[in-house]
Amino acid sequence: MLKQLTGTLILLTVSASFLTSCASKKADVDMQANLPPEERYVSGKGIYAIKFGKRPWEFSEMRYGRVYETANLEAKLGKLKVAFCDLKELPKPPYDLKKQNAILDEDCVKLAETLKATQTEKKNLTVFGCPTRDIRGTLNSGIMLGGQYRSRLLISDRRLYELSAVGTQQFVDSPEVNQFFATFDIPKSTAESKVEDAKAAP
């Protein structure tokens, strides 16, 4: 009798474990479910908002001695990514625009090195009143050899934001990726000066 009860308990425990595993896998699938067309993804604590189309994976990563909070979405022809980190090396307001620009230029080079790519284009812009760089390049290795990357780096207050699309030429210039960049928003963006739209920086 005792053996039968023990066997039953083991079976119930295994069954419960299996159901929990299935529920966990279903939750993982749901995390990448389609978002309604009108819904934008909002990062934790409302740091930024953007239209991914699906819910991205969220994780932390260490790069250049900084901790980045990252959201990543894999697509058929490439991937989309938003990452941000706090720049402890920047002084508190009033903002040091020269230092902000130096960090952006350095990070453009570092990003190309990280992607093992050659930067082919860089534009200096002001977006949300914040110093910004739009860059493009060609991937030199890996499974996406010959592919393209398209990124935007901007600094608001003491925080660096990085938007990237990596994949085929068709992907990085697709309406989906154009929308991805166009819908990015920082609810509380601050900088030394404000402008209404992206304009070439002096």
C-alpha cells in the first residue's frame, strides 16, 4: 500500500513539473506575440517607447564597461534592437555638449568593431533636442557576411540610447525598419537646447 502511494505521489509530482514546464514555454511564446498595430512597446519604468511589432526579448549586457538594458527582436531577414545605459562619466547639468559629442563619436567606432563591420556613413543630427548620430555600415564576418547595419545613437540627459537594425539591405531599408526608427520616443528627453525636428548639427 505504501509503495502504491509513493508511486502515485511521484507520478503526480512529475505531471505537475511537466505542466509547469509547458506553461513556462507557452509564456515564452506569448512574450513574442504580435502587438496590436496601434500599440507601441514601452520599456520598463517607461524609459522609452517604440513600435517593434512584436514583444522583444529583454536582457542586460555589459559593453564598453557599461551596463546596457536591451530589447531585441529577431526577424526573418535581420534583427531590431534598442539598448540604453547611464553615462556615469558625464557631469550633471548643465550639460557638456562637447563631451556628449565625443562619447557619441567614440561609440560609433566601438559599435562597428563590436559588429565586425565597416562604417560607411555617419550623420550628425539633433533629435528631441539631443546630440545624435545616424550611422550605416557593412558586416565583414559571420552568418550575415555582406549584410548591413543601420543605427542611431543619441544622448538625452546622462543616458545613451542605441537603436539598431542589422540584416539584409532589403531589411534595413524596409518600411518595418523605417517605422521602428520613426516611432522611437523618450517621454522625458532633455538636452542643452531643444529643436522641433532632426536637423544637422553645427
